[in-house]
Amino acid sequence: MRKNINNIVKNRVELLTAPFMTFFRHEASSGIILLCFAILALILANTSAASLYNQVLNTKIALGPASLHLDLSVLYWINDALMAVFFFVIGLEIKREFLFGELKSLSATILPISAAIGGMIVPAILYALVNMGQDTISGWGIPMATDIAFSLGILAIAASNAPRSIAIFLTALAIVDDLGAIIVIAIFYNSDISFAALGIGLVALLGAFILNRLNCRNFLPYLFVGLIAWLAFLNAGIHPTIAGVALGMLIPADNKNQTSSLLHKLEHTLSPWSAYVIMPVFALANAGVTVEGGLSDILSPIGIGIILGLCIGKPLGICGASFLLFKLGLAKMPEGAKNIQLIGAGSLGGIGFTMSLFIAALAFDNPAYLASAKISILCASVLSGILGMIIFKASALFKAQRL
């Protein structure tokens, strides 16, 4: 009898954690692919293939009349259109986490939300202090980001024996971090706004909301209003990827039968494409930067601000906020985890990569500034990954010696 009860409990736990484990596997394994494509981009940008590489990225592809401003370069099609699908998936993930996942209850959310906020504020402050009074101050949002794929990929490699609670904490933190980055992009990194076009975009999103309330389970109407919103935001001066996030959060979910909901079906279908196609293509297009500047790029105010923000500000903000909550009795350490493992997770939070590169492209029009930001993001992400790996390996070694 007891064995049957244990089996039932085990099956239910596995059912509840299945979405997280699927997400974890996608993101962790895609981090390795991301790394390969980032290295490939660096090779292409620093060899004889550089001219062809840049020529392809700068090739313009026009779709539709000139009045719609759809004559974009390949790079912009990737960053504005393809990444809108990536942000749509992020919108689905955020909604799922708040409805059914690790961010469902206040007691469960207070730790990752507070840690994410600390991990965004401290890096932004450090960058701003280094770049105060200079025109490079606009890059303050760059070190605020955490790359889910890379951070979970390193965690899977370096800390396979770490408690699952640490992986869940880092995942929830990174998702909240993504939401924070989206808010920062929407408010601070947009050009002159056309309120007429913005109004059209908001009406289109209102249409998606109405479809949700009418219990529409067909994706095509959502796709139609989503495309209108994307085009309207593009012409409004609001970054069009915001339309992708908003649409993702307006896709209906089913509390009674999650696996049959449109949200679950879309996330299940699109997550592999996002992890294994869209993000690697983005890395290939955006990580290619010439390294001829060398130390001068890394030691510039931009470089110092980004490296300080990601390598020091991230773990300091994440761990500082977490330990403060522990001290006040407002949250508990993730189950089975130790202080050193939380510090390791905080260090992995300093792997900015995808979102940091994305924000850098919005923050800087100056090619030299952007190149400096890109190489500094790559260096800071590598350093944060190495530091996180060392901490987790040291934790495992210490545990083995005690046994």
C-alpha cells in the first residue's frame, strides 16, 4: 500500500516538474550550440571571410511597399523579426511560470524576483559610475541581462550533482531577469515614438486580448493581430520584439488541462526552434566583432563598465539580495543548497550574452562603441562562466572530502 502511495506521489511530482525539465534540457544543450556559433562568428569577422560576412549581414531585403519601412538588412531582419519569435517564446515562458511554475506563489517568487532585481540594479549602477558624464552612459542596460541558455548550459556541465533547486532558482531568476530586460527595452531603448502607429499596435494587441477572453484556441487569428502589432511597433519607434512578448503573454492557458492549452502547444512547438535555430542565428549575426582593438576596447569605459557589471555586479546583486532575505527571514535557501552553490549560481547570472548583445545593439549607434561592447560582453560572459564553474567544482570537491 505504502509503495503504491509513493509511486503515485513520485508520478505526480514528475508530472509537475516535467515542463521545467524539458525547458532545462532545451536551454542547457542550446548553450553549447550558442557557444559554437559565437566562436564561428568571431572567426568569420577576423579572417578573410570578414568582407563576405559583413556583406551578407548588410544586404537589404525589401518586403512590401516603402511606406511600411520593410526594406531592412539581413541583420535587422534577424534582430527585429526573427528575434520577435524568440521574445514571443519568452512571453509564453513568463506566463507559464507565473501561472503554473516556480513563480506561481508569493513565497516561491520572492527569492528569485528579489535576486533578479538585485542582479539588475547593481550592474547598472556600476556601469553608470564608470561611464558617468560620457555619451557611453546609454549602455547602462547592457550588464543587467542573464542568458538562460548559457547559464543553464554551464550549470549542467559544471554542477551535474547540484540540487535541482539551484537549477530551478537560476531558471526562475533568469526568466524574471528577461522580464526586467524587456521592460527596460520598452521604456528606455526606443527612438522617437509615432503615437498613431503605436495606437494601431495597441489596438491589435487589444484584439489578441479579446480573442483570449472569447476563448479562441486557434492560433491563426492571434498570428494575424500579432503581425499587425509587430509592423505597427516597427513604424512607431517601439522595438517590434515587444509585440512578440506581449502576444506571448496574451495566449490562452488552461488551468484544468495545461497540456491541451494553446500556450502549452505553442511553447512545446516553438521552444526547440528558439533554442536551436533562432538564438544560434542571432549569435552568428551579432557576435562577429573584430578583435583588433584588443585591450583598448576592453579597458575603455564601456568595457570596464560591462565587465564590472556582469562579473562583479551580477553575483553581488543576486547574492546580496538573497542573503538579505535570508537574514530577515523572508525567504529560505533553495532546498538542499549551500551558500557556495548560491554564489556559484550568482556568478553564472553574469553570463549576459544574448540579451546583452541585443541591448548593446539598441544602445549604441556608434560602430566603435558597439564593437567595444560586444567584445566586452563576450569576455565578461566567459569570465563569469569560468568563475561559476570553479565555484561549483570547488563545492563538489569540498563535499567529497567531507564524505
